[in-house]
Amino acid sequence: MKITKRKWTYKGATKEAWVVRYSAGGKRHLKTFARKRDADAYAAEVAHEVRKGTHVADRASTTVAKAATLWLARCRDGSADQEPLERSSLERNERHVRRHIAPFIGDKRLTELTLPGLREFEDALRTADEPRSPALIRGVMVSLGSLLADAQERGLVAHNVVRERRKIKKKGGKPGARKQLKVGKDIPTPAEVKAVIPHLNGRWKPVLMTAIFTGLRASELRGLRWDDVDLKRGEIHVRQRADKWNAIGAPKSKAGTRTVPLPPTLVSILREWKIACPLGPLGLAFPNKVGGVDDRNYIVSKGLHPAMVKAGLITKNGKVKYPGLHALRHFYASWCLNRKADGGLELPLKIVQARLGHSTIALTSDVYGHLFPRGDDGAEMAAAERAILG
């Protein structure tokens, strides 16, 4: 590793730069910097990478756009350790690359991405002629992090600056991207759900009651078969789902394949509905009027929203307070966690994870951990103290 100062004259003006020269992989490399401190920092970083065997020189790297092409091919076709992504996820990734990543940083080399550069990228997205929302920017950064992870495995870049920044934020105690849900704002309260239930009528009653008392995802409700509903044992076996194009496929993840118990009232409702349910070749429990896969937006607009309006769950601007079916899934999670004294099930987090079909308990904890009921800490401490001191 060698740092030298280079001077030259151009059009009568004397210019200078700092050059870092080093060898890696049997080849010689150099990189030029305007300031010595930048050259020193780069030299120290490269020396560490060379010792670890992870260094990737600029000329051995590629552009973000070309790396994105490789990443999207892996998302589409899968690999030895990754299944092909479902259609909706693949389209989201392609959209992030096409509309947000490639236009702003597509021509940059992967080795040129830095932490300050990420902030500039976010600022550019936020202040563009068509400003991106904070939620969209977070989603784009997740996609960029996955893109860089794929490039890192291919040996095209040594660092994943997106995930390194995430670690720095965690160490600094800064909040992560995941939103903390609030009861009464994102999660319906028990009183609100109780107010909605009397207004669930017709074919909307069984599907929405199942959403409330099982926490199934909308795709899982729409893809549920009667063959997977065991009314004798009072349980549902989640084995498939219907995506937004109404295509039937496997659950969202391996953890999505699960068994969820049914409360007695819901069993009775489903028994009655099974008699009246439209028949179809798919044998669906909650089909449309001709027995096919029902449309998610139709369930929301014709079933959920009218019931919420009748229950008075509307905002000051006249919109429904909880716009989507996922709010009912959130309610189910909170109901599982609430104390029995408050009308909940008071279940351990691991069981809640299994019932929701989350891939990890960390995900369940991140989303719902703050909802765990707190006991009387003072009384518990006093009792523990008496047990020790007598």
C-alpha cells in the first residue's frame, strides 16, 4: 500500500492529487483523491479488505443498473438457496429499479456507493419533480439493500452500505423503519370490533368474522378451501392463498402453512354459511357469487367499509377509520396478547407468531411486542421482596 502526491500543470495552473497504489489478487490498482485524508481513509479500508480477502477494485465491480439486472433475474428464476419470488414481489422489485433506482444511481459503480451517498439518494427521491413518499423511499432502500446483498455474493462489491447503515442506526438507538402500531389508530379496539360485528350481514359476515377471530391474511381468506376447514375439531388449516391476480399458490412462507383454532360462535357461523356458500371448482370457503376467487377490494368496499360506517368508525374527513382488511389481522394479534382480565387470550409471543404465520418471532415482536400487557410492577416487586426477606 503506497500513498503518493502527484503534481501537474494544466493550462498554466498547477494541480495536485493524492494517489493510492496497491496490489490485490495479483493485480496492481490505483485510485486518486483530491484530499490526503480521503486517500488515507481509503488506504486503511482497502488494507483491511485485502487482509480479509473481500476487496473488490473499481474495475472489477459493475454499475448499479447492471447489478440490478442480475438481481432481478435471481428474483425471477430463483437459485439454489432461494425460491423464485411470487409475482407481486417481483413486480414491486422491478418497479423500484425501473422508476427509482436506475434513474438516479443506475450509472454509478457499486464501489462508489457510500453512506453519505445513500443520504443524497434519499434526498433526491424526496425532492424530485415527483416526490416519493417516506414509505416508498423506505421500500426502495430495502430493495437496494437486497440488490447489494446479491452483488456482494457475486463478488462485485465488498460492502452492503444499506445494511451497514441499518446496523449503525440500531447501535445508535435510532428508530428503525418499522412503524409501531397504535391501538385505536392502526388497530381496532375491542369496543370498535364489537360495534362492527352486528352490521356484518349476508356473505360478508362469515369471511369478516373469520378475519376477526383467526387473523388470516386477506390472500389466505380468499384462497381458503372447505377441505381445509375442520368444523368438527374447530380449526382452519392454512395451506394455500390467492394472490391479487386471483392465482392460487402456496402460503407466503413456510411458516404460513399452519393451523388456527376457531372459537365456537365462528364455528356455528361457518356451519350455516357452508350450506349457503356458492359452489365452484376450487371448493373455496369464501368465493364470489359464481364460486370463483373473490376480489379483495370488493370485500373491503362492499363488506367491511359499510359495516364500519354503520358502526360510526369514520374520521373527521368522512373516511373509514380502518381502510383495509389487515386492520382485522392486527386486532386478532392484539386480542391474542391482551390479558384474560381484559377479554383477551393472554398467549405467549411464540404461539402468536405461529397463529399469525410469521416467519420469525422477531417479526412478531417488532410489530406487536409493545402491546404486551404490563402487570402491577410495584405489587409484583413487593411480593418478590417478601419472598426473599420474609
